[in-house]
Amino acid sequence: MTSLELILFAAAGGCVTLATAGYLLSLLIKKIQFAKVSTWLLAAGFIFLSLNLLLAATHSVGWGNFGSRHFLSIYAWAIAGIYLGLQFKTKTRVLGAFVAPLICLFWVAAAGQEADKNLVPPQWQGWLTTLHLVLAIAGEALFVLASAAGAMFIIQNSLLKNKKPGSMGRLLPSLGDLDRINHLGLLWGFPLLTLGMIAGAVYAAFVWDSLWAYDPKVVWSLVVWIVYGVLLHQRLAIGWQGFRMAFLSCAIFVLFLLTGLLIRFCLPTQHSFI
């Protein structure tokens, strides 16, 4: 990593950290002004991180080899970019109190990795592997946002149902905006994850001579794809929305997060580098 890349990476981390503190402070003292400032800080962090990844893409340790720091940075970059796009469209600024800590966590994890160390084994490195991972990351980032919106929907719905919204209820986004973000997260997250899985299957056909591998992480990914596909179908075809979708989005995300961590650290898998 060059000195300029390091400066951009550190600047991004500083902005994201300040944005996280601002969003949480806004929720704590119930003042929207801090969330507004935090939105611009997060946007600055996104720009710095974009420039960092763009520079990384011009070096041999960048996109082609998919360095571990870059891999985790892309998670933070994808979640931040997608959230900012939705936030500027729906004005759900306080949702950042749920999203910004996740972005900060990925940045911290990225900072703890060696800049030139590759996560992907040498024999698997290539543009198709990169495409597979980036698309899957983008899909998962949208599922994260759908779950965050679902969690905030549950909180706001509870306040309104008990007729005690108070200053907190007035600060939180409307149920309609939160439900819309939940819908968009599922609507776009599923096809991106699908394309990522197709890219992975095509690459596996060349490396493993098979489109399918009985690997715990591969099976887990397929189950995730099926469940979110069913959830999206129920939303589009049956009309599920509101509290039901918010609750299911949160419950499914937590379940898959826990099982994903269990597979990563307790079961042998060819995807142990992720």
C-alpha cells in the first residue's frame, strides 16, 4: 500500500468514526442536526475509501489479487455507498445509527489486516473471482440495510402502537420510508447475490471441474439465496410488508449471521479465507 493509499484509508476511517459517533449522539440526545452532519461525514468517508480502492485497483495487490484489507474495505464501501444513496432519497438519516457502526466495524477489521496479504489462495486469484466476491458483497450489503431498516421499523412501530412516540418517535424515520428501504434492499440484494453465485459457479466449473461443491460455505450460501428468494417472492407476489417483513428480515439476517460465523470458525471449508 502506497503512502497516498494509506492516507486515504486513514481519512476514510476518521470520517466514518466521527459519523458513527454523531449518529449515535443524535439518537441519544434526540437531535436530528447531529445526524445531518454525520451524513456528510459518512459521504466524505465514502469518497476517501473510493479513492483508496481506485488506487489499489491500479496496483498488483489490488483487485486482481484481492488483498485482505481491500476485501474488508469493499464491504464497508458497499454498505456506505448503498446506504447514502437510499438515505439521500428517503431522508432516513437516523438509520445511520444502525448502519454506521457496521461500516466502522468493517473498517477496523480492514485496518487490522496486512495491506499486501491476499485472502484468496494464489490458484484462485483472477477477475472472475473478484467479480464473484464483489457482487456477493453488494448483495449482502443490501440485506444488511434491509435488516437495519427492519429493526428500526420494529422500534418505531412499537412506539406508535403504544401511543408513546415522544421525541424519539418524532426523530425516527416514518414507517413508510423504512418499509421502502426494506423492500429495495431485498429487491436489489437478491439479483446481485444471484449474479455473484453464478460467477462463482462458473469459476468453480473451471477450477473444480464442477458447478457444485459440497462445501459448508457453498451449501450455506445456497440456503441464504433460497430463503431470501422466498422472502422476496412473498413480498412481490403475496404482498407481505410492514411489521411482518421487518421482523422476518431481522430474524433471518441474525440467523444466517450466526450460522455463517459457526461455519467459518468451526467447520472445515474451502472458503476459510473469507
